[in-house]
Amino acid sequence: MPKKQARVAILLIVFIIIVAGAVGYSIWANRVKAPTVSTSTPPAVETQATTTATSVGTAPGLSTCVILDEQYCDQGKLISDKYGDQFVAFNLPSTAKIYAPFSGVFRTSGDLGSVTIGGIKYQSGTLYPQYLETQHPTTSTPWFTAYAAFTPGPDTDVQRGEVLGTVGSQIMKPLGNYNFIVSFNTYNPQQKTFLFSLSLARQYFSNL
């Protein structure tokens, strides 16, 4: 091979080696400088669970028994009339307020607006869920009746904890020296009527 051709071949080989080295160095340098990508799962965002207070007395501003102010909640006594019907009876200041134990329709007139005990007629108020107007009750349907100084008037939609009235100074003499009597009832499908429920009453008055 002529010396000139050999020299050209050597220069070409050297050039190829230099180019290959430069490319290899460039690739290596880029790998070293490339940022590391994390494959770990990012921490979960902590969220605060919100719950709706549905049990007795857990809503803000309400007493443990909902129906009365806290100082009166444990003063109720379980009593019975001569027919065996049970009630929760109180002797409270006449100005003590009465609150709705649950949301519904409050009635103080008509057939449900009064009760006769021992021949004496007393004013009463009843509270029942709104859907009773259009649907049949079930065994868990509550019916609240209270005997107090309610002013007769049209049916009123009320919310849980809303003031229904005041106790008043009347005395339910046939049932004892009490001026405020309540009854918690649930529906009995066999007898097709509402009957006193001690378990429901105890949800409001734990001292019974």
C-alpha cells in the first residue's frame, strides 16, 4: 500500500475513534446529570371527616335530652295512669321552655289538641314526622305528645330543637302533682295505633 494511502487510512481510523469517544462521553455525561424520578406513591392528603349529628343531644346548642334545658333533663319520673298507660312527668317552673325532640309537624288543635284525664280537659301538643301525612307509619315512627300550656293554633312545621312553647302552671291532678307530662310513642302494627315506648323515652331521658 502506498505510504500516502496508509497515512489517510490511519487518520480516518483516528478520526472515527475520536468521534466515537466524544459520542460515548456525551451520553455518559447526560446520564449523570439527568434528574432522578421518584416512583414512590405520594403521601395521601389528610381529609377531615364530617358527620351529621343524629343522635339525641349531640347537635350544638341542644341539651342531652333536647326537649328541655339541661338542668331539667334528669327530673322526669315514669308514671302510669289507671289504664296502665305510661308517661314521663315533671314538676317544672312555669316558664321552662319546651323544644321539639325531632323535626316534623306540631299540632295543637283538633282531635289531637287536648286530652281528658279524670274528667278534666288539658291542652296538649303532638309532634309527628311530616311523611305521616302521605305514608303509612312503621314500627320506628316516633309520635311525641306533650301536655303543657300550648296555645291552640294551625299545624306548624318545626325543626329539631325549635321552641314549641312553655310548661305553664296547670297541674295534671289526676296523674299527680305535675305540670308537664310527655309521652313517646311508636307505631304498633298489630294494634294499628301508637303506644308508649320506654326505649324511645330513654333515648331522651336516660335517668328513667
